Amino acid sequence: MEVDENQNCTKAEDREVRSFWEKALLSCKKSDEDCEPQRCVMILRDPTIENYGSCRRMIQNADPEWMEGFLRADGLQAVLSSIDVLGRIRPMHVSDVLVLEEAVACFRAVANSRLGLQVCIESGDVITKLFQAFDIENEFVKTQVVQLMSAFCVTSEEGLQKCIIALDVFKTKNGYRNRFKPLMIELRSSRLTHALAVAILGFINCIITSQDRYGYRCATRLELLGLGILRVIQDLSDGFQDEDHEHFAIQCQIFRDHMAEDDEADDAMEEEEEVALHLFNSIYAKIKGTQLLDDFVNILLHLSQLNPDNPCGSTAWSVSSSLTQRISTSTSAQLQTLLRINHIVSPPDLDTPRERKSGESMKSTIHSSEDEIDEVDGPSPPPPPPGPPPPPSTGGAPSAFGNLYAKFLNFIKRKPSQKMKHVQWSKIPQAEAIENGTIWKDVLAMKDPVDVDYDVIEKLFCKKTLVEEKDTDDKSKLPATKKSSEIHLLKYQRGLTISIFLRQFKMSSEDIISLIRNGQGSQLGADRLQALLKILPDEAETNLLKANSQDCSELGNAEKFLIKLISLPMHKPRIEGLLLELKLKSTSEEFLPNLQAIRHAGEALLSNQSLLEFLRFVLHAGNFVNAGSYAGNAAGIRLDSLEKIADTKSEEKTWPTLLHYLVEASEKENPEILQFVHQLQPVLKPTEGLVLQAMIDEIDDLKSQIDELSKLSKEGDAEVRRQFTDFILSSEPIIKELEQAVSEVHSISLRIIHRFCEDEREFIVDKFLENFNKFCTTVLQFQKDNHERKRRMERMKRPAIEEKIKDDVDGCLIERLLQEIRSGRKLRPMKRMAD
């Protein structure tokens, strides 16, 4: 009977839904009659799908005059009120959901017109009221609301500020501690749709990038980073892999790119401040505690009074720089001449009305004083002596090195014309780099496999001028113990620990001791043997147990077991021997493949040819970037410096870093150069996490334990000697095999040290392989980044919407803005809309 009733209810609901849809379709087929704006507003006050569908079509087809009448009749407020009322209905029927979606569509149709968009932005609380609909449990409505907010952000500065206010009001009204918290909750929701994820991330990008001031952008981004947006983006990116989700990938990349740009600007400012502070501290350290400190303070005091924005102040700074430079290279006689020049000792007042004339006179004074100084002591001081000659070497190496290195430097045809971002690599001494057998000697001798495009590198990596809960501790109580008739010789906690341990064996005490006596440690297991060693009785407990005169049947389980165990001759060495036997077997099975993996990885690294060609390309391009710096003219670099290439950031988004450029240039001109990544990664991956020194220490420890066991077995009886003789004899070839594997790893390490000019005192082969494996992974990731960036640029070149927004006869303002936001091309506000 219950089943029949349920079926009848289901059929009745189906008929109701079918009837509803039939009426809706009939309404949609009717032609919309021309209607006055006031009548349309009255229709909106009756929320049905027929009424809202008709109003939406009228709004979409309306001319500016009709739209103005609709807005003057408070049509926009009527739509917002309907959205607010419909969003509060709980639970929502299917018809309520459809009416709500039509109401949001009506609002979007109004905003699609130029006049409607202007009213939405300039009205006091329209945007704030709209965003309150984000609290409605409907993914479609949330998506529409967030998309509209994004469009308002990029429309004008006023729209951006209204959106930020809407976020703050929503936060206060709903009790959130952070204004972006509701957006992050949706991104973490299991019901998140792809469209909503793209809309939310696009809205976040619009808010950040639309702010012109660097400090505001960083503060907004820090809020989001504190809420874990990077982790959320990564998790969603792993879930969105289809080509249909390309818009989400674009928004993710936009967020990362703009964050990298701001981080780079911050690093550059910090670098300039660091240089200035370093110079100040070094000067202060030299004159600290001397009379010169007063002069230094006076100099700083006078400089602080100069206004860089004033033309005369700017001239004064230039004169000060020129004068201090001249002073630093003058002789004592020339300095005395400077002191006799009255214009220099008593400079003219720069605050007089004739500032420009004073500035010009100051310059002429400096030039005249310089001429006078030259006349006093003859010509200027000679230029500094040339740099030291190349380091000598034995035999015919000096000339060979000079020719080889000079030939390489001649390949760098020019120096950068701008100040470059340097690669912070570690240079190898020139004499060491060209020793026989080193990889850098082969690199210097070969021809360039890839042409270095100086103009592109200079454009990308030149330095850009910057502008500016209470926890309550519950006290745990021990369970009440029951009185027992057993006699306990040990302390309660000690006996309880041993009893719990014995329960793990699921066998009697006699069986455990029998296994130890017979040397069957594999049945006990290494972990249990290790635990058994920890609970062995100490000397005081042993004496207490041996002195016991009570009947053993009346003792507790812990006391019974220990009494039987200490009656076994040499029980501790027996347990240690069984544990050592198991450890040696497991160690051998684990260490031998690991040591062989290190050896194979080292051999593959030494014999790889494509790595040689890539290093040549890196060395050539890096020396161009570092021209004129301490890191320039490098004959070779440490391999752990390769990761530093990825830290040299570009000024353009085409290639974010120098390594991005090198990878793409290699792939374009000579793809075989990057084959080393695919050839070496399979052999480098098994070495991840291996620590050679830990393995060597473990092997040495096992060897010393076996020697100690051998001595103890000789002191024991025939049973003990017989038990461990076979193990000691069988362990010798295993130890020798492990030592041989370690020796081979040491041999390959020495070859790597010589081949790659590494420091033998600091070289750690497993760390070296780990770093190079990370570099290979980075190269592969940068390859993917380049391909993804190329695909994104191709998509952005496809014809989309017109760049210039025309008069809204067709009413597509919002749609065009959203299309540009999704493609990543429109994230900055337009100029304020004209009335």
C-alpha cells in the first residue's frame, strides 16, 4: 500500500511539473506586445516566469529612450527587490528557481545597456544589494552575480570602489572576518561548478589588477594568500584538465603573473635599499668614534635639505655627485687647492629667487675649480693598473688556455647597452675550468649549438626603472585497579608495560624463550626484538628476581617471563644477535639497489652529450647578461648555480625568466639539446631522498656490531657459539659486497668532482644528484609553461569582440566586458563613462 501511495505522489508531481513547463513554453511563444516602461515595472511586481520572461525580452530590445523611462520608474530597484524576496524562499520549488534566474537575467539585461550600466555604478547601493544575492543557494545565480561584479570593476574606478564596498558590507552582515572569505568558501565547496570557479577567480583578478597603487595590490593579495588561495588554485587546476576549462587556466596564470610582477618590483626596491644601506653602514663603520663623524653628519644634514623636485635641488645633487667623484681621485695638493676656492667652501644660497642662475654658476664654479686643480699638480692621476694576468699553469697550458678562453670571449660580440639583471652563479677559477678532462674545457672548445639573440635577451632581462580557540586540558585519570591475589615484584607501571608487550606475541612465555634459544628470530620479527631489548631487566631488577623465594605460579605474568628469560644463558647477546641478523638482511636488500642507483646516475651524468651542448648555450647567454659585473667572463659555473638562472626574471611576460627563454630557444633551434632531461631523469629519480653518509654509517655500525658479537660468542658456551657461527660466517660476504658498492660510489664521485670542477671538501654526491634532478624537473616544467603560454597567446589572437565599445544599440556591454575578462585581456578599469 505504501509503495502505491508513493507512486501516486510521484505521478502527481510529474504532472504538476509538466503542466508548469507547458504554460511556460506557451508564454514564450507569444509575441511581446509593445509596453510602456511603467507597465513593465508593474509586471515585475508579480514574480512569475511568464512575466519575467516577457520583461527580459522587452529590456533586451529596448531603445535608450525606453530604458531611461524604465530606470526613472525604479525598474532596477524592482528587479533587485524581486531577487532579494525570491532568494529568501526556503525551500525553493523548481518554479521559484526558474523565476529567480529570470530575475537575475533581467538585471543583466539592464546592465548590458550603457545607460543601465551607468546607473548601476553611480547609484548608491545597487551593487551592494546585488552582491547580497551571493548568499543564495543557487550556483547559476552566484555565477551571474560574480560575473556582473567583475564587469563593474573594469568599467570605471567608481565601479571598483563600489565592488569593494559591497564585499565589506557582505562581510559585516554575514559575520565573516575577511571580506574574501565567502569567495574562498565557494572555491572549496564540493558543489563548485567550472563556470563559478572561473567567475570567482576572474573577479579576484579584476579587484587586484584594477588597483593602480602597488601597496593596495599587495595588501589585497596578502589577504587572499592568508586564506590559502594558492593551494586552492593548485587543487582546482589538478581537477580541471580538459580543454573546456581553458578559461580557468587563463585566470590562474593571470593571478600568478601579476603576483610575480609585484614581487619583482618589491625585490628591486629592496635591492636598491640594501645597496644604499650597505654603503651607509660601511662609511659609518670607517669613521665611527672619530672626529670625521661630525663632518659626515653635516654632509647628510645639508643633503637632506635639498629638494629633488626643485630644479635647483636637482642641479645641486648633480654637482655634489661630480664634486665627490673628483675629490675621491684627487691628490693632497689638489685637495688643498679646493680648500682655497672660496666658492666651494661657502656655496651660494640656493634658496634665492635666481635659482636657475645659481645652479648654472655652481656648475661653472665646479668646472673652473677642476681646471685649477689640474693646473696645480699636472695631469689627472693615472688610470688604475690593468687586472691581473691569467693564472699560470704547467707546460704549454698558459698559451692553450689564453687562446681557448679568448676565442670563447670573442663569441660574445657586444656588451649590453642597458643595466642587466645578473645571474647569481658561482664561477669556477679559469685555470681549474680548463684542466684536462673537465666538462668546461670541452664547452669552451665547441661551437655554439644555438645562436644567442642579444637583442631579445637584453630586452627581456634589463633592469626596469621602478616607480613607485581556547583549549581546555582534561585531566586524565587512571582507571581504578582491581585487587589481585598475584604477587608483583616489579613496580606497577613497569609490570603493566611488560604485560602489554607480551600480549603482542599471542604465544606463551615458554614459546618466546624457545624461539630465542633456537635462533628463530624471523618468527619474532625485528620490531618485537627491538622492543624486547628495551624491557630487559636492569641489574637491580635481575638481583630482585633471582632472590625471589615465592612460588613462581603466584607471580604476575611480567615476573614469570623475566625469571624464565634471565635463566637463559647470555639472553641479551642472543636477542641482539637475532636482531642483528634480521637488520643485516634488510639493510643489504635496501642499500645495494640504492648504491647502484647512485652509481648509475653518476655514470649517466658523466657521459651525456646533450648536457654539454646545453651548458655551452647557458654559459654564452649568461656571460652576456653578466657583462661588466663580478659574475661576468665566467669560464665555467658550478652546476648548483643552474637553478639561479630561473631567478633572473624578465621584463616581459613572453618569457618570465632567463631559463624560460633558454629552454624555448633551445627547443626552437636545436631540440636535441634538451634531450639530457629525458635521458637523465629516469636514472636520477631513484636517487631521490637517498643519503649516502647515512648508509655508510649504518654499514659501519653493522660491521662493528658483528665484530662485537663474534667476540661475545667465543666467550659463551658451545650452544651459543653454534647458534651464531653460521651467521657470522655468512655476514662476511654481505658486508664486503656493501663495502664494494660504497667504494664504487666514491670512485664515481671523484670522477664527477673532476669533470664538473666541484669542491672535493664540500662535495656530497647524493646532494649533487638531487639538485640536478630538481633542475631537470624545472626544465620540464618550464617547457610545459612555454607551451601553455604559446597556446594562450594564440587563443588571444583569435578574433573575438571589437576592442572599442560602441553605442549600445544591441545592448551587449556586459557580455563584451565578460568575454574580455575570460580571455584575460581586460582587467583594468576604463576611463570614467561620459554622461
